[in-house]
Amino acid sequence: MSVELQKKAKGERPSYFEDPAIDKVLAITLALAGETAVLRDRMDTIERLLEAGQPVTRAAIDAYVPDQAVREARDVWREVYLGNVLRIIHQEREELARSAADRRPYDEAVAHVEDPVAAGA
């Protein structure tokens, strides 16, 4: 039985940045990161089959079901890996949040000068 997967997502691609080229690079990067994570899981499976003295065939790799400890170890690796891949985005988001927090006193002072009654004076 063969399953046909949809080749393209329906609807418009979400836009996160002003420059659409940045969105495209991010999409490519995340697609490659996903493929790398899958390859890493398959390599881990191959290593575990070899350590267990089991034959390494496509069927054995595809049939391998990781136990809870293996799933947890893979989840930890994936979290660290994606954190590394997306580090610059996380840093930029944190910087924007700090910037907004630093601006709050300024914005409150401006509001107070513009309308002292509404600002609570």
C-alpha cells in the first residue's frame, strides 16, 4: 500500500521577516536541519543494531523501535541541536524583548508629558 503525500502546502507561506529572502533561507535551513536530525536518528539506530550484534539492513533500520531511554536521549540531542541552529533567532528575539523593556520608561515619560492626566499625574 502506497501513501501519496501532498507535494505543496496549501495557502500562502507564512512571512516572519520583512525581506522574503530571509524567510526562504530560514525555510531551507529548517528543512536541512530536519533532514540532518532524521539522518542522525538513523545513524544512532545503525550503531545500536551493530552494538547488539544484529544485522544492519534497511528493513532492520526501518523496523527499529527505540525504547524510552533512547527516545529521551534523542529528544535531548534534538533540543540542543535545534537550539544551536536557531541560536541567532533566539538571541535576536531576546534582544528585541530587552529593547522593548528598556523603552518602557521612555514611553511612560512621553505619555506623561503628552497627557499628564491620563498618565496618572
